[in-house]
Amino acid sequence: MSTKSLFIVLILYSLVLSALLSRSGNLLLLSLPFLAYLAVGVLRSPGPIRVSARRAVNVSGPDGAAEIHVQVILSNQGEAIPAVFLSEPVPPGTRLASGVVEKRVGLPAGEAVELDYTLRSNRGSYTWEAVHVCASDPFELVTREWDIPAQAEARVAPSRVRLRHIPLRPRSTHLSTGSLPARRSGSGTEFWGVREYHPGDSLRRLNARLRARHPGRLFTNEFEREEIVTVGLILDGRALADVAGREIPLFEHAVRAAASLAEAFLREGNRVGLLVCGESLIRLTPGYGKAQLHSILCALARVRTGAGASLESLKYLPVRLFPSHSQLIMISPLAPGDLPVYTRLRAEGYPVLLLSPDPVAYATAYAVASAVPPIGKDRVSALAVRAARLERRLQLRQLARLGVQVVDWPVDRPLDERLRAALMGITARMGR
Amino acid sequence: VRNLFCLSTLAVSVACLAGAYLPQPGWAGPLVVSGVCLLQAAVWVRPFKGLASVNLALYTGLAGVRLLEDAAPLLLTIGTTAALAYWELIQFRHKQWTGSPAGELAGRSRAVEADPALFRYHLQSVGLAAGLGLLLVGIGWVVRLPLPFGVVVGLVLVLFWGLNRALRWFV
């Protein structure tokens, strides 16, 4: 019984009992309008209800800030329903851009009612299970509520930046032509060395200077072979490694970086796999092409930081997920105590590149932006920031000593620029 | 149009109560009428949850008190019917604003679309209920059966039992 009908029944009973106690016929007459109201409500209540729901979801707009257009159609296959209240939950993380999410209508037999709305959303994976429907008489004295299954899912991939060629120098490559130097001679563009001329060598590749220096002998230029590589992207989704507070949390930058890297490597024909240690462990075996990019973006759409997440699972990396000697790229802000994980990965022979969004710079910028407390004027906070910076620098240095390529990334700087600057520097040092 | 119907029922209910109470000597009559008038106006301006129901209960109680003194029974019955219609219309209007039937969906970003056809149907139902109520009152007024008290008690018990069964069946 609804609150409304209970209230009317209470008034009715009170009037009738008062009339009996006072033996007043007028008071009994006063109860009749309430009785009539109740009777009309009950007699106009809906009969057997047969409705079905259909939902269509369409995602449009740029990744990272897409619009989700949702259309729900509720069809009545039974008798007419005097009043239908149709409501839709707005998933957390989205906001209503246009349209209505609740509708109160009368639904005649054989007709349908449509709910049309658009949500604006950042990265995320959103699911709808059912439509909440409440059918009642016009006074809502007799109500029936239920959920009609109408499932749908929408995924908004993270936004990406187009990265230029990433100058990695992997130890091991596949024997397929690609874009990364394979550390052996072959067809490529980068100069590799010079050897004695063999019959069949292209005359274009003859080294004129050496021929002049050594008359009677011929030398051929060799170029470094360019091949593809298996890249394993590992995204650190631990809650302790995240710093929130700004409009875009640090983890969101890491997700965008992972998406950008995946796109850049796949564009050049490499195999890319993904492992996310977040709220749930997400694994994607390495693959090629647009289908793999789609899978990675779908996986990245639904990643969330997890309080219980740990990098411990990296101790037992399945070979099928990341074959031995495949290039691992860790995207992690780095937390104290992470060193053993990297040590183990290096000991197993994986070349590791750490892309580390700088949490100290991020948090400092946030504190400066919000001006509480003012960094630099408050001595304690200034010392704390300095200590955190030193600790981070020390950690990065230890990792570099382990042979991990470190890219320290303050997120307010372009990723492309930081990657190139760091990797070119590392390559130059390796060359020396 | 909606507001016109709401205001009409409000005016009728207040006028009927004034007609029943104002002829009474002393300050009690004007005080009661002005108090109810203020409350009804408050319900109109800001429909607080429960205020409309409190107002209807108060109105019915005041009408009942005056009816016990056998003062203006027809006027008070019409006024109570109008107050009931006002209560229903104002609740409907309030729901059109806030959406959910019981407010259980509060807190989400919402937008509710009102349906003119539903409003017409609702208004028709309110009219039907009010008309039926007044018709029953009229019949009761005209047809006065002198029944013994025991029979009346028996009839009331039958009414309660029937009402209980009907509500269980439908609700």
C-alpha cells in the first residue's frame, strides 16, 4: 500500500469512527468523498501489465570526452496503463547533456514511449542492465514497480596524443620488417658498418671513400635492419600510486600515455600487449593492428585504480603474455618499495622502460594552484617537497643503474617531447 | 490551466471553511480561516513533503469539529471535497517538478518531462472522484434512513472489512 492510499484510508477510518462515537450522520457523510476518491483510484488502477523495453546506445565525439546517446523505448503490449513513470539511472562519471532521464506519461494499449537523452562522459565503461518502470493509477494509490531488462554497454576510450616514432633500441626483435633497429645489418636507413664487397651487392651501396683509400678493393655499406618488436605495456593502477586533486588525476595521464604508446607502436607494425594492475588485473596478449588497438582502448576504458592492487603479480609474468626479451614499458609513478619488481624483471632478461608521471611535481603544482599551503613560504611543506624530490631522484637513479631506461615525465610537459628527449639521450650514451 | 484548477479548488475550500466558521462569534473563526488559508498558500508556494497532507488532515478535522455542531454541513462537505481535490492536484504538480513517485530517486541528475495527456487524464479522474463523492453525499443527504445504531455499527464493520479486502486485492 502506498503512503498516499494509507493516508486516505486513515482519514476515512477516523471520520467513520468519529461518526460512530458521536452518532453524527453529517460526519459519516463527510467520509464519502474520501471513499469515492479511493474507489476511483482503485478502479482505474492498471490491470495485467505486459511491457517490453529496448535500449540503443551510441557513442560519438572525440575519445576522452565523448557523448553517449541513449534511447530507451518502452512498448505496451497489454492493456492501457493510466500512469507510467519511467526512470533511468545516470551512471556515475557521466553528466546529462540533453534530454530527459525520467518521464511520467499515460501509456495506451499497443503504444510506446521513448526516452531520449545524451550523456557527456570522460573515459569509462558504462553498463545499463534494466529500465525502472513504475505503473500506477492516476492518483498513485496502487503502484507497481519493476525493472525491465534492457542491457547495453558504452565505452569511452581514453584520449590520445599522436606520438612520433619512439626511438627504442630493443635487444631482441622479430624477423619481420618494422621500424625499430634490430642490432644487425640488413635493409634499413641507419648506417651500421662496412664490409668487403660480395658479388650481388647493390652498386649503390659501395663505399667510395674506402675504395679510394684501398685501391683494388671494394667495400659495401651496411645498414641496420629494422624489425618489429613485442611491446608489453604495464600500467600501474595502484591507488597508492595515484595522486588525485586536480581536474585530471595523475592516473588519467598514465592511462592516456598507455593509449598513446599503444597506438604509436601498433601504427609501426609492432606487437603490443597490455597488463593493468588496478582494481582488477587486466591482461591482453600481444597482437597486431587495429583490432588489437581497439581491444587495448576498450580495456583502458574500464581500468580503475584499486586499493588492493599490487605489482606482485609481475613476479610471475606468463611467457605467453610477454615472451622472453620482449620490450616492457612500465607506466608507473613509482612507489617506495618497487625496486625489487624491476630487479626481478631485469634479471629475467626483459628490457624495461619506465615512463614515470612525476607525482611530486603534480602534487606541488596542485598545492601551488590551490595556494594552500603556499609552497616556498611554508618551510615545512617546502622541506617535505624537497625530500620527496630527492627520494624520487634516488629511486630513479637506482633503477637506471639496474639498466632500466627511465623517462621522468612531469605531466604538464608533452609526452612526445619527454620521450624523445629521454630516449635520444639514453641512445647517445649507449652509443658512446 | 493547471494552476487555474489548483487555485479554483483552493478558493472553494477556503471559501467554504470561511462560510462555516466566520459567522461564529469571537476570534476563533477568523483565526482558523486565516491559519488554514496561510497553510494552503504555503503548500502552493513551496510544496514541502507532508505539508499538504498535514493541511488536508487539519482541514478535515476542522470541518469535522464544525459538523459536530451541525453547522453548514453541505458547505463543509463541498469544502472538504475541494480540499481533497486541491491536495491531489498540488501533489501531482509537485511530482511533475521532482519526478520520482516517492522521492526514492533523489540525488541523481534529473530532468522530468510532463505529459499533457496524463495531466488531462488525471484532471478527469480528480473531477470524477469529486463528482462521485458529492453525488454520494447528495444521495445521503436526500435519502435519510433511520437505522438502529447496531445496524449502523454492523454496516460500518462490513465497510471496513470490504475496504480491507478491496485494498488487499488491488494494492
